[in-house]
Amino acid sequence: MSRWGGKQIGEENVCAEGTCVEFCSGLIVNQNVKLVHIGCISLNYKAINMDEEKARRDELVHLVRFALQGKREDAIVFVRRLARRYRDTTPEFAEQLSGMLREHARSVSPLKSSTMESIPVDSDSRLQLLRPEYPVRLDVEPIWEENVRKALEQLVAEREEHAQVRLQDAGLHPTKSIIFTGPPGVGKTLAARWIARALDRPLLVLDLSAVMSSFLGRTGTNVRNVLDYARGLDCVLLLDEFDSIAKRRDDPIELGELKRLVTVLLQEIDSWPATGLLVAATNHKDLLDPAVWRRFDVVMDFPMPSEELVRSAVQQQFGEGDKIGEWIEVLARILDGLSFADISRELQRMRREVVIGAQPLEDGLKRLVQDRHKSLKPAARTELALQLMKRGLSQREAHDWTRASRDTIRKAMLERKN
């Protein structure tokens, strides 16, 4: 057994008068049998009554139990509770506990090599069931509606050190589970990655291709192994395509084994620790079991981008050297109704064609408008033609780009003048 300051866990140091005894405590982290020093609890038998002595011994018993069972998260929560309890009566001791917890949090690497090696794998394919990423880097900065942005910033703010202290004092914990809903391409996965980056925590993504097995019982084991593993890390766990493993249990087509998988999954979410953040994302919320919703602390819906956000997404795709400013309104018009991912795909395709063909940007824009104009209603097509004319195109060119009739364009122009 490793020693801390010359004393083993549970070893007593008695003073010369035989009236004061110190118990050295420690924690076992996961299954690596590593000790994290928590501190010494001093007991003066002349100064405290038997009830206080029993309370101190009970606290020590709790710590030892957590240590021997490898429950790091439970131990951390318990020590935080002790620090809060002794803040008024023994502030020095409370600050010692809080200080060591802060030091421990700074000293623990989010993804050490030994941790990486222990990522659970499928017993048949030997594929890792999680895709880890740390540090998390984003190719583009996300664009969100105001209410979505504020909700995500709130999640991050709750995990700042001073905020956690205030939550603990109020008997609360930070948000520990959240589910993102919305159509494909609106930024759900990007939001999970943004949170992990903002918190400087590793992102662990459930690999469905490895988790899903032809033997349903093994799929349940894989999911349980993933959650048990991630529970021991201060991380962001992303369960993407959540509807694949949390389908409605009243579906007569589904087998009983899959329904048992959903039951196990819901139980695991219920017991998820506040030290980590579990994020689920789905494009098909109607497929989820009804019991799913009350298991999550927060439910957040990601809508399709508004007209204003479409403009922002268009601007983001072009560098400062691209003369795109005068075309933003045109592009926003023809790309309206698309998700962020679809907008990015269309603009990236157009820019590649322009670069490879050494063509003017206007040629690429013309082809994009011609490709997209069919998806517009006649009134929107006419409006687009008027916008093109504001950019300097003639009626004939506006007609060629949009296929709006020239008579309709002229009529719309007259109505605008009147």
C-alpha cells in the first residue's frame, strides 16, 4: 500500500498525551489502485463529545468504502459535501479539502494513455466502442438561434468552479444529461463538440457501427460497458443517433431483447454522475420511448436556420478575399430552407468548381442559382430575379438565371415603382 506523509490509509498517529488521534484517508481511483490524498481528520477526545466522534468516524468509513469500491465520483461528491459542512465550524479544514479537490482536478489528465488503452471494445470485432477526441477542435464556429446559444452557454457556466460551489450550497448539481432534437444538419453534433471544447474536456462519441451487434444481448453489454467506462471520466459523452438504441418499447415489431436494452439504458441515465455530461442527439424524436424524456435534465430543440442565420452561414463560407458581400442576399434567397450542413455543402461545391476551373466567382454563382431555382416557388423566383437586377443584371440575364418570365419580372418592377 502506498504511503502519504509516512502514514497508510487508516493508520493512527497519537500525540504524546494520548488525547488526539489523526486518521489518514485516501481514495482509490477506478481500478488502477492509485491513491489521492484527501487529508487527515483530527479527533480530540477531550474536546468533542461522543456524537461528534461517531460522526467523524462515520465520515471516515464512507470515504474508505468509496475508496475500496473504486467510486471516485461518489468520493469527490462526498468530500465536497464535507467541505461545505465544515466551512463554518472548521474553515481551515474545509479549505484544505476544497484545495486538494481543485489540485486533483488540475493534475488529472482527461485522457491518459492508460485510459485510452482501456476503452471498451466489442468482443467479436475488437473494435473500440467509443471514438475519443481531446483536445476538441472545430473547423467552423457554430451559428445558432439566440435561445439555443444562451442555453448552451448556461450549460458551460454551470460547470465553472465558482458556479459549482454556489450550486452545492443550494443543494443542486450542474446539468448532467441533455438531449438534442431537430432535423439533420442543424448543429446538434457540433453543439456537443463545442461544449467539450468550452469545458476543455474529452469528447467520447458512441460508435454505433461497433456497438450494434447481430446478437442483441451483446449490443446491450456493449452499451453498458460504454456507459460504465465513461462514468469514470470527467468527459462529454455523446450518444448520437440516440433513436437507434432507445426506440419505443411499445413497438410490436421490436424484439424483447431490444426492449430490455432500452430499460437498461434508461436506468444508466438515471444514475449518471454530475461529474460528467451525457449528451444524446436524435433526428427522429417520435421514435424515442416516451420514458426517455423525463430522464434528461434538459431537452433542447435545434430549429432550421432563420433567414438571418442563413446569411451568416453564407458569409462564413467565404474568405475576406472573396467579393461576396453584394451576393449574400441572392445566396440567402436560393439557400433558404436548407440546413447549415446543406448550405455548407452547396457553397463548398460551388467554390471548388470555381477554383478548379479558374473561373470568375460570378460564373459559379450563376450555376448555383440555376441549379437551385427549381426549388423556389414562382413568387420567390420573381423576387430573386429582382434582386439579381439590383446586382446589375439585365432583365434577360435575370430571366436566364431564374427562368422567371420576363413579363412577370416587368410587372413586378412596375408594382414596386407604384
